[in-house]
Amino acid sequence: MKIALLCVFLLPGNKASATDDVDESNPSQELQSEAAEEASQAVPTALEKLLETLEYRGNVSLELTGFLASADHVADQSFSSSLSGEVELYFPLSSGNSSIVATPFARLDQHDAERTHFDFREFLYQRNSDNWEFRIGLGKIFWGVAESRNPVDIINQRDAVEGFTVDEKLGQPLLQFSWFKDLGSIDFFVLPGFREQTFAGVDGRPRFSTPISQNALYESDSEDRHIDFALRYSTAIEEWDLGFSAFRGTARDPLLLPIFGTSFTDVSLQPFYYQISQIGFDAQATLESWLLKFEWIHQQADVIANHTESVIGFEYSFFGIAESDADLGVIAEYLHDNRGEASTQPFQNDLLVGFRLALNDEASTEALLGSFIDLDTDAIIVTLEANRRIGNSFKVSLEAVSYLNTANDPGLNQLRNEDYLQAEIAWFF
């Protein structure tokens, strides 16, 4: 009979209490029931308190892309659209010096199944004190000072399906301990897992005419479970911001090995991730209107030649041009790799020349025009980026990319018909 009555109480529209079936003559059972009821009430109370302290912001974006020529591959669409969203969540915990940070991101693409994806850019527990910080989870780290390329930036993998000119990163599994002193800060990283670089699928644009396989090879027997380590020391000396770094683990940029199918023309590229040891240095000086920038790495590996890569350059700003509120920056950087034409990355003897315009108006209107010039092949990549706020909640962005004079550059020549114009409107909340 008691079981039948309890079933009736649990039917929809009835709320059963933990004390409904308590034998009041048994004090022990009554105390246990009260404790169970208090525990069940504590869970929603704790959740309510957590939600009350939640801080969040995010955006939803619509992206429209038009291609100016027919492709040299099967993805011959002249128009593409995609929808993306990102939310940054911050949960301060009751201790006051710890928190949880989560940044989920998702994109839905009209044509490319590889570009339709979900990722946590960050999902971290972090705890800090006056002179140290501890973080564990999925994190996003940036190192570097240059505008064109950041060879010292080694922690995260690129989310390359987001675009060639977009420096989006996949969340990296990490354990980070940072120590802050007057002489600078030290960051130590354990990276217990590797994430492969994303590539556009066969139906995606822009992409190279030779498709890239999604089945990667590894030098390490541990493959994507290899544990990497990194260390960085950062300090400031008068006008100079300095960074010294070291890394041991899986290279983020793979070698792309040709795979031949049933015919000589049936070719694809297979990513091969190898092990490296790398040391790096970056420096930036702020001297009134001048920003002086320098990045340098030395990399050792068994499967490629030991080598150095560097970027050196400046940005000079003209403030209040033509007696207005606008500022104009002139950018010049030289990119070098001492392997020359044997380099496994495209910027071995290249020059970046660019202009950055900031109107400093209420809508925060900005534009950046840049040209990468290969000094060996004369190939040129021209990029234009511009953005402007509309009201307090919307932002419009424009991007244009063109590949010029690519005939003498086998890599860039695969992109000769991938010029595009892209518009994006984002709603921020």
C-alpha cells in the first residue's frame, strides 16, 4: 500500500516530499530524511547563486563571400554564406580568486562540411594570487608582436578553415602555471594533447587546387596524445617589451606530403606532424610615433633542416592627419627563413607593406591595407580589411583578398583564381 501511495504522489501535478514516507517513531530515519531534503534544496540554490554571478558576452555573425573567378577545382561556387556564433562565459567562484571561463564557438557553412564545426576556444578553471596564476583546461595563448606573421606563437593550433587571413585558434589542452615578479613573469606549460590543423574540404573555397587529406600522419608513436612542454619569460625594460620562449613537442604546421591515386593526376596532400625543439625571442619598442618589432626562432628537428626564421619591421603613426581625428599608420616588415627555397613555409624572403587607418570616430571605423611581396618570385598577396560599428550592438566588416603575379610561385599559383570579397555583419550581446 505504501508503494502504491508513493506512486500516486509522484504523478504529474503532485510533488512528493522526502518526508512523506517517514516513520516518525524512528528518529534516525527522520534525521536522514531531513538531511536528504536539505541536500536536494542546496543543489538548485548553489546553481542559482552561480547563475546570478555569471557574466557573459557574445556575438552572432552572418558572413557572405563572393569569388571573382571560377575555381581550378570541383568547388566552383561563386557565392557562399555561413553563420557563426561565439559566447564568452565567466563564472567567478565563491573563493573570490578562482573562476571558470568557457568560450564555445560554432559555424554553419553553406558548402563546406569541414568548415561547419564546433569548438571550445577556451574552457578553463583558473586560480590566482598576488604573484601567481594556475590554469587548467582548454586555453588560448598568443605570443608575438609582428603584424605579418608570428613565428614565436607556438602554443595553439590554427583554425585554418576560418580563412587564410584570419588568425583564429583552436582551444589547446593545457596546464599553465604563471609566476609574476618585479623582474618579469614566467609561464610554464604542459600540453597534454595535440590538435590537428583544420583545412577546407573539397567543397570549400578559398582553398588550394590540390585537396588536403583529413587523415594525418605523425612522427611520434603517441600521435595526437604526445605531451608537449613550453616555457616563456616576459619582461619590460624601459621602452622595450621582451619575451624569451622555448618549446618541445609536435610542430603546429605540418609537412604536406603528396599522395598519388590511380592516376598521376589523382593527387592529394597528407599532413605529417613531426617533433621539434624551438627557442624564440620577440621584442617591441614604443618610441613616440614608432613601434619597432622583431621576432626570431631557431628550430631543430630530425625530418627537416635545422633553421632560423625572423620577422623585423616597424609601424610609424601619423596622428591627427589633415587636422582631423584620424590616425594613419605605415607598416613595413621583412620576413626571412635561412633555408631559402627549401623552406617548408611560404615566407622565406618576403616583404609586407601596409597602411592602417583609424578614424577615431564614434563608430570606431578602421581599415587595414597590406601587400605581401615575394622577393624571389614577385608574387603578391593584397589584403584589405575594414570594419565599423552600427549603433551599440552591430558591427559590419569587409575583407578583400587578391593573388597577383603568381606564375613563378608553385604554391601561390594554386590560389590564382581564389580572389574573393567578403562581408560580415555581427550582432553583439
